[in-house]
Amino acid sequence: MLRQGRPRRHAGGLEPLDPRRKWITITVATVVLAPAWWLMLVGLIALGTEDSDVGGPTAVGALAFGLAVVPFVFIVLAFGSWHPSAPGAVVRAMSLFALVAIPVSAIAADAVTGLVAGAGAGGIAALRADLVHERKHRIVAVAVAAAYAFLLARTVPPAVIVSGPALPFTAIGMADHWSERQAARRG
């Protein structure tokens, strides 16, 4: 059962986020990301085609609308996980999204890999990390998700277009779960 209200503060900071609340937050953020994801891909694909009937204002509009929804994804992650400085986390998440997605898309030569890496980088900043959650585990998980998207984009493109929105935040949640299990084993 989800506890009502914000987590209590104690000497070590906030009490750990309930795993159920974290996964609900990740699920809602993924649901918000999915239409933005598909709109951005439609816009990027239409802009990349040489057919003049496909591109143009419609492609730019789809891309712009998809990008306009992305901040709401990070708002869901930050406020849903009760991040102690949620507004700043959303701004950092948006910055990381752009700073990671653009170069990774250019290096990988596909937008899907860049979007997974960018959304994951932003998700790391937006989703509250408790004391046991290690940033390196989150970074590795997002890198693995981006590599998986890269492989899927080259082998089964329709699969990555459909499943891509689920990859970045699920990877972060799994990394947090891994960190929690490691901390439980140590102490």
C-alpha cells in the first residue's frame, strides 16, 4: 500500500523511497514518454526522408510537440519520487537529455539510441536516488539499455520503436534494485 504524504526526514536524510512507489513513478513516466518518443521519431524520420511531401511543417510539428512533452516526463519522475529538489532535478534532467541525446544520436547514426541514452541520463538526474543507490550502477544500466537499443535498431527496427520508451527508466529502476540488494548483502 502506498503511504500517503511525503517521506519523513531523519538524521541521514529522507527515509528510503518505497519500491512500489518508485515503480509506479517509473511506469507513469514511461507512459508519458511513449507518445513523446513516437512523435519525435516520426518527426526525425520525416525530416530525414528526401520525399518533399513527407517532411515540412508536419515533421517539424511532430518533433517539436514530442520535445515539448519531455519535460513532463522528468516532472513525473522528480515529483513522483519525492526528489528533495525536484524543480532543479527537472532542469538538470532536461539539460542532460539534450547533452547526451544529440551526440549519441550522431555517433550511433540513429535517433533511437540517442533518445534512450538521453532519456536515461535525464532519468538519472530526475529520479531520486537514496543512499544505497550508486550513480555508477545507474550509468552502466543506461549504457546497457542504449547498447541494446543500438543492436535492436540494426536487427529488429520495429521492436525498438515499440519497446524503446520502456528501456531507459526500467534500466534505472533495475540498477537501483541491484544496489539495494548489494547493500542488503553487505550489511
